[in-house]
Amino acid sequence: MALVKRPGALVSLAAVMLAASIGIIGCGTGSSYPVQAAYRPAGPFATTTGVVQDASGHVIYDLYYPGNYTALGFKSPIVTWGNGTGGTPSMVSTLLSHLASYGFTVIASTLGNTGSGNEIDAAAHYLVAQDGVTSSVFHGHLAVNQVAAVGTSQGAGGAVRAATNDPALIKTVMTFSLPSTFWVGPNPDCPVKADCMFDPAALTQPTFFISTHGPFDAVIASPPTERAFYNSVTVHAALGIIRNSDGQRADHTSISNTADGGNPGGELGYATAWLEYQLRGDSTAAAAFSGAHPELVANSNWPGSAAK
């Protein structure tokens, strides 16, 4: 496999900060909810992108990562991403680039079926190995013991499977619209249904379940379904059910760049804060999910949320 850095992909810090200054205040993102407001703008680090190709030249992973690792002052945690059915990393590049701007190194399978979790787990192992390759841009820069499995829809199920199958590597899980298991079925990634079945109750890692109050999620990943998943886990967990995302009603595809107004801004703050909290021990971010009064639970734009 070969890593290819995309030419001209480096985003200047000035551009990042300019983007951060636009549209920060929206429903549920004001000063009443300081953690969400703190992590909703783009982070302080310039980012770049690349791809990983297999021996035949096919792109198997997209990469989003800090453009200058020496500027971080810390080793970069790893986030491995799973797409929803038929999805691509480019569809969620706003989210993935946002995470990279906070110093995370994101690797995303390019497959449109990731429910087995195999590709999600393999991608994380690829980056862990790259940290030890002298010629790699990632050499010595990655926090190889701080890895999150994250995904949406089918990829959310894949993230759960990656974590339950490889608990020694995956330290936390975050899911967007984890579907009811009613929707699990065979696909090109899973020859039989069992290959894509997931069981959140088996998780041993802290987990953040994110969903919406939208009409499509009412069928695919309803608030009662997400709450049942949340109730089933015995580990530290959070449940976030968002109503609106940057002025648009949030729904199953809200995390996509091109749906529900074209910006998943409402979810960015708490999604970033969860990873900052779990992978970097950020006490400011932790206040959204822990303590006597977790901010997420009090946020009026996230009714029905919970933390334990």
C-alpha cells in the first residue's frame, strides 16, 4: 500500500480561522453551552489530505490530518471512520477535516459498505504501523494507543463491531445514527447478515451515541432505539439526540456536507469534544459528558440526551 499526499491540500491557518468565524452561533451553540461553542469552530491547526492506494493503484483509504505535526505539541490520536451505505469520506469531509484541525489523524475507508467493521479496524492498524515506518509522514507522530472508531449508519454498526472485535486497540467509540438491527442485512461487505450484526452491550469502551429527531431517523435510528443502545452498555456513555443543525432540522444524513443545509455544524461541537475528552483527557471537553450536570443533557437543542 502506498500513501499519496494530495497536492495543494494544505489549508492555511488563516483560512481555518476565517471559516471558524462564520456561522458559529446557531441553535443550541451559544454561550449557554460553552463546551459545544468551544469545539464548534475549526481547530487551531492547518490540515492536509492524502490517500492510501493498494498494489493495483486503487484508493482504499482517505486521510485527513494535521499539515505540520511538529506544531501540535502532542502526539496525534487516531480516528478510524466508517461510511454509511453507499457513502464516501468526501461526503463527510467537513467533519473529518474538522477533527484534523484539532490535531487528530483521521483515516477513512473508501468503501460504501463497512458494516463488518473489518475495514475500519484494518485502517487503524495501518496508521499504527505507519508510525513506525521511518519514511512515513506519520513516523513518530501518532498516539498509537489512543484510537477511536467512528462511523455513521451502516458504518456506525461497523465501528461498534471494530471495537468489540479489537478492544486492545480501540479505546472509544462514537456513532452517528446507529441503525436498528432490523435494518442489518447482507451486502458486499457482509456475505450473511451475521457478518454485519453488532451488539453495543458487548462494548467495553466509553461510547457516544449520536442521533436526531428527524423523520428518517425516526424510522432508521429513532430516539427510543438509541436510548435502548445507550441503556444496554455498562461502560461510561453518552446519548446525544440533536433537534436542529445550523438552522436546519437534523436528520439521518445531517453529518453529510451536502444534506440538511450543507453543514453538520450542530454536531461538530460535541463530537469533537467527546474525542478530545476520551483521547486527550481534555477536562474542558469532559464537562459536556461528566460531572453532576453534564452540559449535553442540559442543552435545549439536544432533548432526550443522557450521560452515565
